[in-house]
Amino acid sequence: MYTLLIVLHVVVSFAIVAIVLLQAGKGADIGSAFGGGASQAVFGSMGAPTVLGKITTVVAIIFMVTSFSLAMLASRKAGSVMTAPPAATQPTPEPAAPAPPK
């Protein structure tokens, strides 16, 4: 389950990068390079959501869910790094008696 979730997370990570890179920016047309987009609002006008925008939203939600799930599974798997392992409870052997002089 943990390995499958990691594989899914990596695939979704690459997918979200590819989808974001495929999208055109707000000022992608040539007119905005010369001040043509000055009449718009500060962040551009909000048009109808595109298909890539909807896909980006879905993939981002999947990314957040897999991130949260991996964090939860990792916290259950590992203990704290600050706690020391319990000390061995084996009795220490007695020192050997010195050999008699010859």
C-alpha cells in the first residue's frame, strides 16, 4: 500500500508539472508585451475555466491527498528520532581473576 501510494504520488507530481507547463500564461499574447493588456485588472480577467484548468485542479487535489496520506503513514511507521532505543538488559560478566604468580 505504501509503495503504491509513493508511485501514485510521483506520477501525479510529474503530471501536475506537465499540465502547468502546458498552460498559457495570462500575458501570453504579443499585445501584452507592448502594454496592450493595461486595461485589464491587476491579475487579469477571470474567464470561463478551461479544460486544462479543471484538470489542474483535480490533479492538485490528488497530489494533496497523496501527500497527506504519505505523511500519515510515515508518522505511524517511524518513531521519534529523539528517543533512544532501550538499553540491553544482559548482565555484565565478572572480570576474570588474575592468574597466580609462578
